[in-house]
Amino acid sequence: MAPSARTSPGGRHPPPLLDALSDRQLVTEDGRVTSAPDVINLGRTWVELDLSALEANVRDVVSELTPVPLMAVVKANAYGHGALLVARCALAGGASWLATATVGEAAQLRMAGIDAPCLVLGYTPPEHALEAVRLQLVVTVFDLAVAAALEGAGARLGTTARAHLKVDTGMTRLGIRPEEVAGFVGATQGMSHLCLEGIYTHLRKGQDLQATSVQLERLQAAFTFAEGAGHCFRLRHAANSAAWNHLPEARLDLVRSGGEILGLSTADGRRRRPVLTFKSTVAQVHTAAPGTFVGYGDSFQTEAPMLVATLPIGYGDGLRRGPVTWDSVLIRGRRHPLVGDVSMDMAMVDVTSDPGIAPGDQVVLLGRQGPDEITVDEIARQLGTINYEVVTGITARVPRLGDHR
């Protein structure tokens, strides 16, 4: 039987290859079912994506935003979910734009045949301008050297480079100050192969009405400075997942959303249908006598007889080692605590409370199994971080598999 959310809490599975493909129509991150190593890795540690939930989330957001278009943010491998799967699903759900952090991330989408408008949100070095223009990407600019490189790339390729100007309205990260906008657009007016089509900012605290209103006022001032210099931007955007819902004036001409469409809790406390389940399997079960060390060093020693299950997952997969790690995992629908230090490729769990656990049993680190659920927010609190970091930390060697349930 293939690994599935439909598997009973006590279900087991052989290394799933053909069964996985026929039973659930799983696809690998690059969209090819012929990638045997990734599919075989299902028997070790993997991520399952409920693409039906993802598409429903996108459709709901698109409907609620109408007529403002949605830009689906798929940077950092779509927050660890798998950029290609998420991008395809978001576009199918009605998203009009995509956004990445780098030209390299966007190039992977283009190589997979995704031709939707795509904004590179992060820093693009001048030497990457030619590739960005060749791939028909929209580049964030805040530096005249990058603007000049885009102009040169457009001239060389006989096309027009597209860019969005980033304005720093209070985050002190990337962007120029509102009062510098007039000078910037004035300096680019002679660039015949550069279209400065958009302008945007990033909200530092989108759930805070007062803080967001101040930033929007500064962005509006930037619009005014640009218009005074004779430039009118076609696209203006500011709102992220935390801002657009409760501050409609932040929506402008585009809304950017990443975590919300993925079912991650937003900063203002909303959560749509969860998309990601992080799974592993029991590799071996040990009977440990009192005084037995578990894992590297002397970090854990049993005080009583213990059943210890070894899982083929470690910090090489995104299960953090320290200073704090996961508290517990789900096996056969019940929670069992981790013991000993997490290794690069393995972790150990105390399963004394359920002697029926055996090799092949599915393990859930994030998601639901039986009556219980380990949420990303719970793990974030445990680790002292935010939900974005938890899922983005799931490493590239973990296969991402999509399931239209």
C-alpha cells in the first residue's frame, strides 16, 4: 500500500514505487514520475502536499481579492513546499503573477515551462541582468547600476527589460527612500530599453493597522514624487498575507501572498487549509536496558527499560538538532517523544508506551495522523522561531510529492 493520508494510523508500507504512482498519481517536484530515486525515497522521509487544499486556498484568496490580482510568492522553494508544484497549482487556482527571491529560483520555473509574469523580489547583481532579461523576468531595482545593467541587457537582446522600483518605507532593508524616487526615475528616463513599470514596498508589521498606515502614507508620497518627475507607475503593490484582509487600502494593484495560500498561519491569526505533511517511517525498534546510552555522546541515558524506535530522518532533512528540537512525533496516531541528540540522518523516539510499533510504521512530524495533529505553529513555538522557518528548513533531499485528494 502506498503512503497516503488515507493510511490507517497503524498502517505500514513497502518501498512504494509503482503503487504510489497508480494509487495516488503522485508527481515529483520536477513534474516527472520517472524520477525513480525521489519516488523510492518515499519509504524513508518525504513531504506530501495536498494540492487540492492549495488550489482551494488560492481560489478563495483570488475570489476575495477580485478585481485585484494575486502574486503567489514561491521563494525559498515555496517556503519549503516545492516551488514547481506550488507555482503550477497557484496558477491553476487563478494567481496572475509569481515571485521569487532570486534570478536562479525564477530560472528553475522557466526551465520547467512556466511562463507567467515573475517578479524577482531580492537583490539582482548587475552581472545577472542579461539572464533575467533573457528569461523575461521582472527585476526589483533600487540601484542605478542594476537599472543600467538591465538597460544594457535589453539593448543587447533587442527587447525591453521590466523592473519594479523598491521603496523603503520603514523596514530598513532594501529600497530607496520616498524622497529619492524622483531622482531615480529621472535618471532612468533616458533608458529606452528599460520599462520601470512597477513600484512597491514591504510591510514590516502587516497585521498592525497603525504601522501599516504609516508605511502606506510614505509609499503614497513616493507615488507623488514620481508623478512630479513625470513618471506614472502601472503597478503599485504593498500588501502581504497579513495586511490585505483587514486593510483593503493596502491592496493597490497587486497583492503578494506566500504563507497564507500554503495554509500557514498569518501574522494576524488567520489560517486556511493546511497543505504540507512531513513524514518519515520507523526503520528499527530496539529494546534498551536501564543505563543504555541513546545517540551520540552522553546526552541521553535510559533510566528504565525502553523501546527505542530509530527514524531515518535527521538535521540533514530539516529536523533541527539544537539547541531545541521537536518535542514529539506521531506514530500510530499517538505522540512519542524524541530522545537523544538528532543525528544528520537519524533520530530516535521513545515508543515504550506502544509495544506494537514496528519497522515500516509511518511517522508524522508535521501534519495530522489519526485524531492528533502536530502543527507548524506548535513546532515554531517549541523551537523559538516562526512557522516560515520551520517549513523552509526542510532540505532539498526530501522529496516533495503532490496529491490531488
